[in-house]
Amino acid sequence: MIQIEESQADVVARARRLMTPNYKPQPVIFVTGEGPFLYDRDQNRYLDFAGGIAVSCLGHNHPVLAQAIAEQAKRVLHVSNLYFNQAQIDLADRLIDRSTADRIFFCNSGAEANEAALKLARRYMRTVRGENRWKFVTAKYSFHGRTWAAISATGQPNYHEGFGPLVEGFTYVPFGDLDALEAAIDDETCAVLMEPVQGEGGVLVPPEGYLRGLREVCDRKGVLLMFDEVQTGVGRTGKLWAHEHEAVRPDVFTIAKGLAGGVPIGAMLCTEEVSKGFSPGAHASTFGGNPLACRAALAVLDVIEKEGLIAHVERVGAHLRSEVDALSTRVPGLTGARGRGLLAGVGVDPSIIDRAAIIDRCRRLGLLITQAGPDALRFTPPYIVSRSHVDDAVATLERALKGEGA
Ligand SMILES: *Cc1c(COP(=O)(O)O)cnc(C)c1O
């Protein structure tokens, strides 16, 4: 029960008693949002450069998205995959038209999309190719989600702690190193799974040519190439899909975060050939592709296309990186801009700068940012931010780095 007379601090204390202790939320209760801003219970305003961790691509309370959701809610929310629904078919059509994929499977999150990809890869090798290929190669510092297979795919030991034994068959190689990848693939390997830009690992862009090199190695070794575009997809890096930066065609790719602008959804897209690994009953999701989520995703794609937001992401992202590079020359402990488009960050020397303290100070000064990997602060604002929002964010970060907001 919401008690209006409670203070924000009271509600935070209540929340901390109710939830399982696997998160460490900041002491603020958001109640509304508008464009790139969020408002807490005490009407304080925050410029949202966290973006729900690269989810809220149209910002908050976007009129087109809000209306699409409301209208779909009045028609039908859910029917299950025992039946077709119009929104799912329209979204499938749109995503396949705008990508090199031929087929799509819908689910509800990034981890589930990767789970589908990993299951499909194994089953395709066994049932279609008749080969005993069941192992995967992924990258160190990768992040693929929190289901058992997804943490097993994730090349960061801290996500494994206490959960062993993991799903068998995963090997991790340094991100960006094609020789190490080639050496890690054996005749039991079925697929390589990679983020085109590592998000959680620290906003790491691989060397030029790496994505094309992955395709070349996978082709030569007869294994599938799968991209985890859960964070990079749907325009975040300044292309609709990050693998378009090197014009590579993956066998499988997964998406989720930004796809429906904040409504839970995930999807796995694949070629016609690889889709043969699934037959009726092989895999499923009760909620996957329901009319509400699919209508929301269609609205997001409409707005992105009509407003030319991907070109804007490219431009405003370049501006953000150049301002962050300039800031790095003024403030000790910053090691320069990282990222692509609005998946951006700044390198931080953790022995000089306490990232958690900076994030707290930024919040007190009205700016939301996140951290990523061992040594980065990350900025994943909505695509609708202007140059002046970027300038405000960098100015606030500078104040926080100089000790304000403590
Ligand atoms: C966030 C993320 C996931 C996990 O998505 P969930 O929706 O939290 O399951 C998987 N892969 C990448 C690259 C991500 O950034």
C-alpha cells in the first residue's frame, strides 16, 4: 500500500526490507518522466543518462509510444503462441525487412534471447548438420544475461560465483583477438557468440575489421557466428544493428533492451538455414511476442525512422565523445572517451576516482549515469537528447568530479 505521508527515505527503507538483496538501488523513488528527464517523489528533476540501462530509447512518456500502448491495451494484451497475433506478425515483418535475417523468435528479455540462440545453435548442429558440435566461444568481459546458460556464456568470473557447476562447453577469449579465437575453436565448437561493442564489460569497441574477421574465421571453421546485440541493437550505436558498421551478416543475432522503449521484449533473429534447428515444440515462451510488447516495438521503430533518430544518435554521440575527451584533459584520473553512438563512456583510473561516489554525487546534482566493467563510467541516454543536454550532463559530471554534490 502506498502511504502518501511517507517520506522518500521511508519508502526507500521499506523497499530495502521487501526485496531480495541482489540489487543495490540508489535511494530515490522515481514517479514520473518526461523526455530525457525523470522526477522523484519530491519533484526533484534528473537528466537521465542511464536510460534504464540503454532501454528508454525514446525517453519517458513519449506520446507516440504511450498512445500505442494504451490503444493496444484496449484491444488485446495477450493471446499466447497457440495463435498468431497481428502485432507480432507486423513486427516480425519489419525487423526481418530491416535486417539480413530471415526468421525471428520472440521472448521477453536479453538473457532469454541468448538462451534461444544457444539452444538453437546446438540443436541445428545435431539435427540439421548431424555433427557433434556443442561448444561455444565467447569473450572475456562479455555479458550475456543472468539465466544459467547466459552466465555460463558470460566471460566474467564474478557473475559465476556461487552458481557452479555452470552449463558446460564455454571458452572465453580476449575481445578483439582473432588469433586467440581461431585457436579456441575445435571440431566440437558449434558457435561463437560476441557483442559487437562490449557494454557491461566497459564500453569497449573492438579494433576495426574485427567483426569482418569473426565472420571469416567462423566460415573457415564451419561454426555459427552469433551477435549479442541486446545492448547495441535498435540504433544505439548509430546504425540500426551494430554489425552493420562492418556490413557483416551473422547467422544469429539477439536484441532486447531498446526494442520496445521500456516494455519487456526480446528477440532472436536468424537465417533460414539455421532456423531449421527448431521444429514445433523445440522451444517456446508464454509471453513472447505478445501484442502489447510488439505494438510498443512497432511504435518505437516508427518514431526512430520518421524522426531520423539513428543519424541523430551518430551525431550527438560524436559530440558527447568529443566533450568527454576534452573533459579528460582537464580532470586527472579520466582516461578518455569510449564507445559508439549513444553507447558511450569514459575510462576511469579506479585508483584515482571512486566511481560509486561520482555516480552518487551526479545524482545529487541531478544527473543519472552508470558504471561498466572495471574502469568505465557509462552514458546511455535516450536517443532524443540534444547537444545542450549532452553539454549539461558533461558540465554536471565535471562538477561532481571536482567534489560538488558530496
Ligand atoms: C543487458 C544485456 C543482456 C541481458 O539482458 P536482460 O534483459 O537483462 O536479460 C544480455 N546481453 C547484453 C549484451 C546486455 O547488455
